[in-house]
Amino acid sequence: LDGALSPPGRSPVCALAILDAWMVDDDDGLNGYPDSCGDMPTVLYDDSKIWRNPLHDACCLDDDADALRVAKKLVALGARVDATICDGERPLHNACARGHAQLVAFLLREGADPATPGEQFQFDDEANIDYMLQLNALGTPLEVCEAYGYEDCAALIRKALGKAAPTEP
């Protein structure tokens, strides 16, 4: 699954085939990649964050429809839509950064929090830190959408935040 969802050569077709055969036998569902022995992934820091998560990687697929199909399968197998990885990002951040409007709408319907920022970092603006790097480090899903210019995704986030009433894609 890790190989099917991670670069290079991401393959949603392979990921779906693997997930069709997946047997989730624990209460946590499919959150994090098991290690080579089949054990659950190592958590970092405060024992609540993992390094990588299949749902996060699915949200980074190139095509919105492919990402949506894989994400739906992962959620059906128990993946948490608000799972946090080591840098504070959630799947919604990744979907927003890719401009996947259908996936953003799905994650919001499944309970993703539209207001949660990523991990907060302190930056020195005088050091000419790249604006996008700053935003990726601390942005809310709405800020991420706006920074990348994905107005359709931003409209969905605003609607979820109660700030507008656009139609869904």
C-alpha cells in the first residue's frame, strides 16, 4: 500500500486492489502504514502522531477522482478523516493543497475539521522565508486553498465554516 500511494509512480489502481483484499483486524482501522512485520506504525512525539498515513497519501494523488475513490475506500476501512501526522497536517490540508474539490467535499461530509491549522512554527520574515513554505507550515485548510488559488475548494471550506453558501462541485 505504501508503494502504491507514495511517489514515484503512485498508482490508485494498485492501491484500490490492495485495499479490496485488506483485512483490518484491529479497532483502529487503517491509520498508518504497518511495518514490515505487520505491526502498527511507530508513533512520534506525544504518542499521538505518526510519520505518514495512507489517507494523507491518497489525498496527494494527482487526479481528484482517483484520490476520492481511494479515500472513500480507506474511510470505509476505518481511516480517520482528521488523523494528524507529525507536522500537524490532516488529510484535508493535502486535499486543499492539490485542489481536489470533490475530495474536500467528501472529507468535510465525513467530519473533517475545516478550521484546524497545521503545526505552528515561528518564522523570521526578514530572513526571506518563502511564503508558500510558511503557509504550508501553519495554514488552515482555507489559507492553503487561497494560497494555491483553488477557489472552488476555498468556497467549500468557507461554506463549512459558515462564511458562504456555494454549491458543491
